[in-house]
Amino acid sequence: MTTQTTEEDLSQAEEACAEGESALERGDTAAAEKCFTRALELAGAEDREGGTRLAARARTGAGRVRLARGEIEGAETEFERAHALRPSAA
């Protein structure tokens, strides 16, 4: 069974990304990680432009979280995933 990403899902993913970015700016990496994970869940199978864009944004955020924690390899992996989703945005 395939779950289709809805406009509401994309809207909530957008909010989760924004909340994650705010949490990261405050230095709250745990909250940021939860927000970016939620955004990835909501972005769905990345089967539409909005889902792909938001998944790339969430992967970039997750990479920034790992970088802030000193997890260089994990950050690199997340950044590569983001780039694979939206190579033109890098």
C-alpha cells in the first residue's frame, strides 16, 4: 500500500522544518532532530516537487544537527542525501 503525500502533509512538513531550524539556532539539537525527522516522515515518498524540496531541506537540517554535534560522517551522509534529492539547489 502506497501512501500519497497530501497538501496538509507538505504544510506540516514545512512547519516542522521551520521549527527545526529555530531549534538549531537556539542550540537545541535534540528538538531540531525531532523536527527534521518529523518533516521527513511528512514529506512522504518524495513523489512530488514539494515533497522532494522539503525532504532535501530536512536532510540539510539533519546534517546541520550532526555537524553541531561533531558527527562529521553523519553530517556528510545527510548532506549527500539532500544533494541527491535536489542537485540544482546545492
